Amino acid sequence: MLSAVASAPGGTLSAADAAPNPWFDPSYVSENWDTILRYLAEHVRLTVGAVVLGALIALPLALVARRSRYLAGSVLAVSTIVYTIPSLAMFAFIFPFTGLSAATVLIGLVAYSLVILVRNFLTGLLGVPDDVREAARGMGYGPVRLFWRIELPLALPAFMAGLRMAAVSTVALTTVGVLVGHGGLGQLIFGGFNANFYRAEIVTGAVGCVLLALVADVLLAGVERLVTPWARAGRG
Amino acid sequence: MSAFGEAIVYLNDPFNWTRRGGILELLGEHLAISVVAVLAAWVIAFPVAVALGASGRGGAAVVVVSNVSRAVPTLALLTLFAVSPIGFGNRATTIALTVFAIPPILANSYVGVRGVDADVREAARAMGMTRSQVIRRVDLPLALPLIMAGLRTATVQVVATASLAALVGGGGLGRLVRLGFGQQDYGLIIAGALLIAVLAVFTELVLVLLSWAVTPGPRRLPWAGRRADTAAVVPEPTAAGVPL
């Protein structure tokens, strides 16, 4: 089939190698800067939207789930199944409802970031020692103040670890959105492949994704340092 | 919901399974690519992980490899191999998937072997075991739960990612989804997605059963009754637990 066409007797691609096709080309980046920025912006929008929406849904879910072992067990079971569904299938399932729109990609990405975050939020909340909670209650803390002043700070490292993991994996997953034409930088990867295997465009998209994931991780690590000043003081 | 109805109709037609380029042929292709990729990654990563874990060196490198690999989109790597001189098709797909299967096997096996109690290892040495006997009869059995977790992660990841290969000219079940988009056939899209999702969940189940069967000592199926303490509810640490 396709592979049979591709592997000519020589064993390599003849058509694609006939013209010079460098792996990296600075002139491509400078000439298509506007296009790259547009796709980058879409990529960032989808990633931020998915992680923020995922966190907003995951926090109440984790708070409810920790109340009983039965609920926690079912939340984890469902999240394991969602984890296992490949992204291509996930976007394809949503497609009949939302069509070729960015919403299809966003809903899929929210589902994935949601299951990462709910697991980590639950780990963080269950990791708060019972003695500490008991002591706070003995000092007259109500449930709301207990959450804000005691549980949230103690669970923060696990929360932030979840956010970093969700952000990095969402950046990578967004590329599969090319299936419905909204893959952010994935559009460059896919577009380059369809434009007669244009390597410079593909590499630009791929490197952009890795850099974006790196920036997201570093930014969230910075936020983690800012919101947990006590961890720094302990180390110093 | 008519798309889901059409998908059932498509899946119920035996001809769609048995014809040339039908579901069975694509499934065979999908599985062949996945098995070769996982085996190749195992042959490359497992000895390295055991050697590093037993000597206690190279931990930082393993962590860096496993973290960086998470940031590289699978689609990007599949595309890069497809436009390399290898040429697109099943060979490029298999190589790209092998690259993706290496980090989970490497990281989990390394952590497993590294985490073996030094006292146990010393006791084995004192009983007269040679270095290779210690690895085979002490390190590996004790590290087996994590080694199997790595193998499971890698296998599920490969089976799931193989479906993306269809976007860049590869084979496997992803073809159905791609063809469905090309033909504006919603039923075909959903049918392909169902097959891919079921295959991934099935692979996970098989690997869970396999790890249960080979792990020595007291063992419980993950869905069997848990102990009463809250610690059992805390999610298990997944070395590469990210969606694909």
C-alpha cells in the first residue's frame, strides 16, 4: 500500500530527496513568523484553557472523593480508563458532537488534564496527617479555614506536581488536534508532512512544542517556589 | 447519536473485518508493529537499566531521559522518522515507537533494581552468591513489580501511539479514523475510535494480569478488595503516567 509506494527499489524516498530539504532552515522561520505565532497562540490558549478548566473541575471532585473510600476508588478507576483511551480515539469520539472546532480539542484535553489533576489532588489531600487536622480542629478551625490554612498549604507540593505534569502532557497532546484542524503547533508538523515532506516546517513545529513544554514546566516550578516559601527556607 | 449507530452497523458487517485492508488486516498490522517495538525497546533498555541500577550509577541521566521524553509529542517523533531517509511506512513507525517505549522501561527497571535493600544484597553476597547470582536471584525478583509496571506502561503507550501513525502515512487501526475523516463518514470514525480504545484498554488488562501472574510473593489483583487503611487509596506512583 502506501509503504510499498514509498520504498522505491533503492530503499529510500526518491521524490522527497530530489530537491534540497534541510532539517532546519532559519529563512523558513523568519518568512513564516506570523503563521508560527498564530499556531503558537492557539497552542498556548488550548493548553492554558485545558489545565485551568481541568483544575477547576478536579478540585471539587477530589474534595468530594476523599470523603469516602468508595468514591475515591471509583474516581481512580474512571481516571485509569480515561488515561488508557488514546488521544486519537478521544478526539474522534468528541468530533460528532462539536465538529471541526477548537472545542473538540479543548474538551478532550480537559478530560486528560482532569484525570491527572484529580489523582494528584487526591494524593495531596490524603497525605495531610490526621494529627495535624485534629490539632487544627482542636484549635477551633472550621472546615473552610481548615482547608485554606492547613490542608491546602500541606497538599500544595502534590498539587503543583500535578499541574506541571498536566501542563507538559497537554502541550504534547494538543498536536493530535490536527485531526480536526486545531492542533496548534501540530498544524506545522502535519502541514509540513503534507507539503511534500517539508522538513524545516516539521522541525520548527516539533522544536516549538518541546520549548513550550519546557517553558510551561519552568514557569510552574517558579510559581511553586513563590507559593511555598517555607520549603526554600528549610533548605537554606 | 446516529454516528454511533452507523459505527455499530459498520462493525457488524463481517465483510468489513475480513476484506483486504479490513479491520483484521489493520489489527494484525497494528499488533505486529507494537510487539516488535516493545521487544526492541526491552532488548535495548532492560540490560542497561539493570546494569545501572545494580551499580547505582547514572540515576540523573535516567531521570533526565524520562522527563525530556514526556515533553516530546509522539506525533512529532512519528513525523520526523517518517520524513527521514527511512521513508514513511511501518519501519519508520516501529522505530519511532521503540524510541517511545525505552524511557518507561528504563526508568521503572532502574528504580526497581536501585530500590533493592542493600542489606538483602549484602546478605546474599555473604551467603556466597556471585554477582550475577545476586542480580538474577535477588535483585530481579524484588524489582519485578516495578519492572512489570514499566513494561505495562511502555506496551500500552506503544499500542495507543501506533494509532497516530496513520496521520503520517503509517498503518494500523488509525487508518480507519483517517479514512473516516477523508470520506466524511462519521460512522467509520467512531468505529475506528472504538476499536482503538478497546484495544488499548484490553492491552492494559492483559498486562495487569501478566504482572499479577509473574510477581512472586503475596499478590492481589488491583481490583480485589483493598485493606482498610487510607494509604491503600492513594494513587500508585506512575513513572510515566500520562495520557497518550
